[in-house]
Amino acid sequence: MPVRGLTVVVAEPAPERLRAALTLAMANAALGGRARVFCQGPAVALLAPPIAATHDVDHVAAGLPTLAGMVEEGFGLGVELIACQSGLHLMGVDAATLDPRMAFGGPVSLLQTLDDDRLLIA
């Protein structure tokens, strides 16, 4: 049976929410399903370089990747990271500074392309 897609919306600029969203998306991608993480509004700031989280050192000490490492792993598994266009303006983030593998869109385009994905809010 094919694995349904998963789209996770991160609405708060909390690194641990992005980490959780990436974990779920990577698991879904590893199972063969489509996986997307949409950073809405202020959460777009989490994608601005350098991607880092205050607790990265704790994760590394526990043998886990940094937030930037998780983003890389996600890209490697085919996870699509989408930055909200309004969020870019709201947070003053220049799209040209983001990783070129990231996509851009808004809530309308996200919903238009949802298909049969499960939709989660982190």
C-alpha cells in the first residue's frame, strides 16, 4: 500500500518545532511518501542562515544532528522545505540568502497542492 504524503506546517519560530516537523517529514520520506515542511510567518526566520538552534550542543552531545544537519538530511531524503512568502517579508528575510533548494509559497498554494497529504501543524 502506498504511503500517503505528509505536509507539516511550522507556525512558530521555535527551533524544536522545526526539528519535530523535520523528524516526521524525514520518516515519511524514508517510508516512500511525499514530505513537505512549510514554515509560515515568523517561522521563516528559522530557515535564514546560519541555521542553528540554541540546543544544538545538547543534541550533538546525545549523538543527534544539529538543526542544520537535519535540514541537510531532509533534503537528502527528498523533503521539500517551503518558506512562506509573506513570512519572508514579515521577518525581513531576503529569499536570495536562503538555501537554493528551498521552495517559496503561501497558504493558498500549499492547500492547492495538498492532494491527499496528511496535514499537521507543529
